[in-house]
Amino acid sequence: MSFCTKCRKEIMKDMNFCPNCGTATGTVEETFSVSSNDLVRKVKELIYEGTVSRIIIKNEEGKTLLEIPVTVGVIGVVLVPWLAAIGAIAALATKCTIVVQRRTK
């Protein structure tokens, strides 16, 4: 048995998602603090790395502004609407936190 990284509930090792909170198992979280000027650039970098499964953008108060599920092959035309939304967030917020979930398997 193992435990969910988000809610700490016990989950079976063969499960891909926590049945309690829905968090993907086999992931680790990393947090970055960025200014609004660097937000779009940092998100692009993270997407092109290839090991990222989800990007969560939060404002200064910790409120989630946008969650982006990143799947294999998310490039080009599919990425454009997300980047437009991120650009709008950057125009409204001064500092943001990016929470990145990476696959470990």
C-alpha cells in the first residue's frame, strides 16, 4: 500500500488515481514563484519538458486560477488557447505560483 501525495489517504499500488481526491499517483509536485512577465515563458518551458502531467497556476493568495492537463502531443494549435488564457492571467496578476505535477514512473 502507498499513500496519496495530496490527501494522504491510503491507496493500492496498482491505482493510477487516488479514489478520494483524484490526484494522479506516481507524480511529484514542484512549485515555482514567477512574476507575471515570466509566466507564459515558464509555462512553455514546462510543457516542452515532456515529464509534466499537470500545471496549476495560482494567484498571490493561493487561489487556483487555471489548471492545465498536459498530455503527450499537446503542442501547436491545441496549446494556443491555453497560452491566451495564461496571457490574460499575467495581465491581471502581479505574482503567480506555478504548481507542476510530474510523472515519476
